[in-house]
Amino acid sequence: MHFAFTEEQEELRSQARGFLGEFSSPGQVRKAMASERGYDPELWGRISAELGWTAVVIPEEYGGLGLSHVELVALMEEMGAALLCAPFLSSVCLAGSALVLGGSEAQKREHLPGIADGSTIGTLAYMESNGRPDATGIEALARRDGGDFVLTGSKSFVLDGHTAGLLLVAARRPGSSGEEGVSLFVLPSDRPGLGRRLLPTMDQTRKQAELVLEGVRVPASALMGEEGEGWKILSGALDLAAVALAAEQVGGAQRCLDMSVAYAKERVQFGRPIGSFQAIKHKCADMMVEVESARSASYYAGWAASQGTEDLPVAAALAKAFCSDAYFRCAAQSLQIHGGVGFTWEYDVHLYFKRARSSEILFGSPAYHRERVARQIGL
């Protein structure tokens, strides 16, 4: 069996690396993250309309390219290396994946073409202020009222929730607990009773928001799948999003290594480059082992997602746990190698450090995912 990217996939990686090198430079990243929107609309338009990245994993019958998660992993790795500020993870990897997995035919035809061409930015609102990433953390309520549902509660840490036009909201039936009774609803962001607030976060390159649901009324047609069976859809979408995020983390870890090696070659101390010192060599060698091991875990998870294998939940959890740890350790080591300047605003290392820390707990911490693996393999 040949475990390698095809010629077309390598071309996609090369195209992405060249494009992001030009249009997601450190200066452009800083400008985008300083804006309230959190991304450059013109750049987003080029990514979606010109390059078609937003359509990669959307099925062809809904306006997408119908490619696999292997191609998505290749793209996400380059996006992570460039620290791209864009609602790609929220719209394509979260909202898009959930709609593909559990949306009705009408919901897919209404919303997926917009996600594919970038005109619709969607997101998935499932976590709350309790910070629990599993079904027990869903406390917002969905109460039946005639032929409608009325949603009450709040959602926190919603990626791009302040700008997304399409929201997929998780809420539970009153009196239910755990995975039972959870439902997913599709609603526009301008629904009466829905409030949104941008949250202050450590990682300014990825915006998060709080949603407040004060008696938001939605029709029964907004329900995804069967009432009370939404956790199956949600958990599947989160596995696919975890695979995508793991690939992004690999790209960030690789960039931390590259920056460290470049700095170690040019920084002179005691009359010679610091890269000649054994302590620095060991740090860089350890980082390289972390990156390559994480890359293997990420690529396998991408393959499992593309094939729809039964071990996808295990592969996704393993990749998310390992890549989270690897990215943070590489970012921390990079700060150490850069010394005092690594903590300054002028250098880019701190941006990757903050992204690494934020991504580490996004969709669940490494400890949470290791526990998932242990349960799934019967430990």
C-alpha cells in the first residue's frame, strides 16, 4: 500500500503554500486579526470563488467539488502554517460537515451551495460556558410549542459566531440528560431573540463569540434529523472537525520548527551561531520528532475520514490529542530558542504560541480525547 499524496494532491498543497505565502503574510495576519470581523473579506472571496477551497469536501450535487478529507488535510496543514485568519474551520469543517452528515435534503440544497461558494458563512454552536465538550455540556433547551420549537439558553466559544449568517445550534429536550434528547437546529443569525457578542480571547487570529437564545422560535423544518437524536450528527461532525484541526496544528508546529532553525542559524552568541550549541540542537531535534509524529497521526486520521472507516472516532481523537500536544510543545520550544525577543510583539512566535494554546482546548483537551480513546478501545 502506498501512503503518499497523489500528484494532484501535491499540486494542491503547492498551490496553497504559494498563495498563502503571498496573501497570508505576517503583516496581513496582524491586520486581519486586529479587525472586528477577524478576516479579510476580499481574501475570503478569492479563497472561495477563485480557488474553490470552500467547496473541497462538499458533494458535487450541492455545488461542491466532492473531494475527500485527504485534500482537506493537505489544505489545512498549509493554512495552519500561514496562520490564516478566515472562517474556514467554522463554515466548511463544522457547519458544512454537520449539514452533509445530518441535514435533510431540503436543508442541504438550501445551505450547502452557499457554503461551497463562500457566500454563506456558517458555524456550529454547541459548547457552553461550562466548557464541557461532550453531550453533558449541552444545557440550552429546545421546547416544543405547537408546530415550532422555542430555544432558550446560551452558547459560548462559538467560532466566528459574531459574523456567521447561518447557525447550527445544539439544544436538548427539557428533562433529558447526556446524549439523549439533544437536537440540532439550523437557523439564520437574524432570528428574533438571538443575541451575539464577540468574546475577548487570547488567540486574536481566531474569533469566538457568545450567543444568547431568549425564546428563539424556529419552525419544525429547522430541525436536523430526528428530534432528540442530534448527538449522533454532532459527534460525527466534531470528529471530522478534529481531523481538520489536527492537520492545521501540524502546519503550525512545522512553522515553529522552521522559524526556530532559521533564527538559530542567524543569531550569534559568543562568536558563533546559537544553532551550533548542543542544547539548541537537541531542542530542534525534539521538535522535528514531534512534528513528524504528529503529521503521521494527522494523515492517518485524514485517510480514515476519507474512507469513512469504523475507527474514525479513535483516529480523530488520537490525532487531536497528539497534534495538540505537539503544537504547544513546539511553540513553547520556539519561544525558548528565540529567547527574550520571542515574547515581543514584533516577532511572530507569540502568535503561534497563542494559536497553539487556543487550539489545544478547542473541541476538547488532549486529556479529554485520550479518555475517549480509552473508552472506545475498552480500557
